[in-house]
Amino acid sequence: MARTGAFTTLVIAHVAFCTAYVTITVQIAAADADRRSEEAAMDLGSSPAQASSEVTLAHHWPAAGIGLLLSFTLSLDDL
């Protein structure tokens, strides 16, 4: 029973630690984002929600993937 609590604590600690790495990489991608692409999508007939999901989120997925891989690598180092 105590081992389950230790594993849960370890997972929570890794999530808290690695969230900063994902946040930083996505913030860098957000600072580099061009609002004109989203505005162009809305000019071509997509709704704001559609433009956000198809343009903005598509731009941020690679950064989130890099943050995920970085977090995974840092977590493997602690094994």
C-alpha cells in the first residue's frame, strides 16, 4: 500500500517538474506565431473556433511535442 503512494507522489512530482519545460517551449512558439495566418483563415470563411483549432493549435503542436519529448527524457534520467 505504501508503494502505491510513493509511485503516485513520484508521478505528481514529475508532472509538476516537467510542466515548466512544456510551458516554456509552447510560450516560445506562441511568441513566434503570426496572427495574420489566423486572420487570413477567418477571411477565407472559417469561424474563429475553426481558425483557432486549425491554424493556432497546428502551429503549437510541434512545440508541445518537443516539450513532451524533453520531459520524457528528463524523467528517464531519474529511473
